[in-house]
Amino acid sequence: MDDYEDLPHEALDDPFKPPHPPRKVRCLHCDQTYMSSLMKWQGGLWRCGIPGCDGAGYGFDVFDADGHMFAEEDEEEFDFDGEFDLDIDLESTEE
């Protein structure tokens, strides 16, 4: 990854910037696994670290290689049993 002090302000504020500290990631476009520190800021986007790949953005085209898209602490707080109930009053929404 480029040295942070050399990057433009928008690169540091970009929500798809690579994680710090670096971790092993996999790109959906090229299906390659590499360290997130190889991602490059190019053309206003964080790009996949594999030459010739057009994948862009950590959390968009590039994800953790272990298959987890959320931090472990978030997974523990998220309690979803696979079922949900929508309580919608259709009569109040009809005109």
C-alpha cells in the first residue's frame, strides 16, 4: 500500500480503503488471494493488488480471504435465527 502520508485526503477518507493492519483478502474479479497492503489508490479508487485486475474497493470487490465479511465482535452481537416477521398494516398504507 502507498505510504499514508503520500496519499490524497480522499484516499484516507474512502470507505473502501484497505483495512489496517493489513490482512489476507480475496478479490471477486480475479479470484486471487493476497495481502490487503498490496491494494493501490488509482484513479480515485482503491484497486485490487493484482496487476490487470479491475476489482476495486475493500468490502466491495475485495473481501477477507477467510470468508468473514464482519468483525467477530459484530457477529456476536448480531442474533438472527433465520426467521423474521413483518408487521405491516396494509390498510393504513392504501389510499
